[in-house]
Amino acid sequence: MIEIRPIDSPTWRGINAILGGAMAVNILKHNLGNDELVSRLLDRRWSLSSPDSKINQVTILDRKGDELYGDICFQNNTQPFLGEGMVDKNQPFPSFYIVRDDLLHPLVNGNKARKLDALLPLLEDNNVTDVVTCGGCQSAHTAAVAVSCAERGLKSHLLLRGEEPETLTGYNLVSKLYGNVVYIPRSLYANRKEMLMKHAQSIVGGNGSSLWLNDILENFSRKYATGKQFDSNVRIEKQTKVVIINEGAGDAIALPGVMRLIQYLSQDHLFGKKNPLKIVVDAGTGTTAIGLALGAICLGLPWEITAVMLADKIESYRKREQNLISEFLSNSTRPSAGLAPSGIVHWVERRLPRK
């Protein structure tokens, strides 16, 4: 789920305390709004038939005791008033909005569905037969890949870190039901690139090919830039074609699906293009947060993205941010002059450690 709140809302001050007191930085250092560029970028075949998502408004009616652990009384409005004038400065209680992407699919976690939105059609258009990816034992990403591939007749091969649990539960069970699971010792899992490539090559054998997702993306970008589109009805002779997807779908092709969400939310009858917003999102690989920030910048929106880091140090997130943006720009159809290589997301440490 993604939480959205008006920048001037008093709720932000309370959430800020929970996030450790850090304030989001202004990411709109340059005027990079380009509706034409975004329209061209998002003019493609998608996995989700519609970018729509339900939006709830949560009002904090009362808060007692400790700032973090005290009793809080919430009111959930499933049909909030949106559009122009959505911010009511006379409202006696603070509130924030939640984008219910968790309702997009019964088994595919919300932000995973967004990251796969542009990715899955690309696999189909390139005659991919098998997908290799990796994640933790309870990885929502591997479960999403397994289910999505099964729905499209693709084989998924999931490399899970650690030992097989005695009882299969949660996403681990989903991955096992829908994909081909292999448990990898932590010592081998540490070198993800080598691990993924070796497993992909073992699947190919002597008949077929294996490649990284970015290889497909570069080929797609060349065809897209010259105006040549893939014809999904044209199929070559069937042979094994394995594509490797990075852990957490941390690839540049995952960004357009998240940017598509930003475009949807910026419609006049929802949050509009003029309302300044702060968007707060959990960050595993950080790909979703980076996609949200890129979408806001490319559309020229006065929105700020704060990501609560779940699995790494801030230096690693900033490096990943820079790498993903570089990949995105190198594969875009037009240069986006002036876009800083990093610093578009405000990364925040968790106040409580992840369990």
C-alpha cells in the first residue's frame, strides 16, 4: 500500500515523528515536465488492463499516550472526496490517503503487480519461455513472478535464499505452488549474478538461449526509437528462451508501470497536477520509490517521495537509485536533459528494525 498525504497536512508532522523526524526534500529542482515524453513512454502493452486503484482516506480522530505506541482511533473512508479543493484546511482532524494497490490481485502483492505491468508483455513479445529470478524464503517478488508467469503459460524458476522450511506458508507456499523452487545456500546466494546465470544456463542446455532482462530492454528501445513495434502475433520456432529478472524486479523496465500509476493519480478528478503531495512508501529494493519519483518529475508534479528503507543501508539505496535512473535514461526514447543522476527520493531509516 502507498500512503499519500497533502504536504501541509498536520498528519505529516505526526508521521514524520514515526519515521524518525526526517523531512522529505524537494525533488523538483528542475522543470522537467513533459507530457509528450511520458505519453510516448507509456504507450505500450500492459499486463494490468487498467491503472486504476481504489483510494481510501484515513482520519485520525484521537491520539493518546506515547507518540509511537499510544492508542490511535482511525476512521476509514472508502469513498473520499477528491479532485479540486480536496484539501480542507478547516478539517478538525488530520488525515492521509492510502492507495489500495493491495487489491489489484488476490495473490500478487500490489507494488509487485506495478513493477511487472510493463515487464510481462515484453517477455511475451520476445517469445520468452522461462523466467529465472531470486528472493528470500518469503519473497513477495518471487511469488508474484510465479503466479504471473503461470497465468501466461511461462515457466518460472525461483531461487530462494536459505533452507526449505518444515511447513510451507505465505509467499513461500505460493511460490512452491506456481513455480519451480530451488533453495540456495546463503554462501552461494551472496553472489546473485553468478548464481542466476548458472541456473539459467542449466535450463537452456543445448537448445535455446539465456539473457538478462536489460538485454531485452535495449533491443526493445532500439525498435521503439525507430518506430518499429513488436507484433505479438508473430512467433518464431519454439525453443527455450530464458530471461533473468533481478531480485525484486529491480530493473529499469519495472519503472514505467509505477510511472503509469503516478499518471493515473495525477488526473484532475483524483489528486490533480497542482496539489502538492508527499508520498510515503516502503522500500525493499527501492524500485517502486524511484519509479514514483521519476513519474512525478517527468509530469512536472509538485510531489515528494519518501521511502522507508527495509533491507539495506542508505548508501546502497542511493547507489541503486543512481544505477536505475541511468538505465532508464539510456533506454528512453528522448534524453531528459537536466535530470540529476540521484537524489530524487528521500530515503528514511526505519525507527523499528524489520522482523
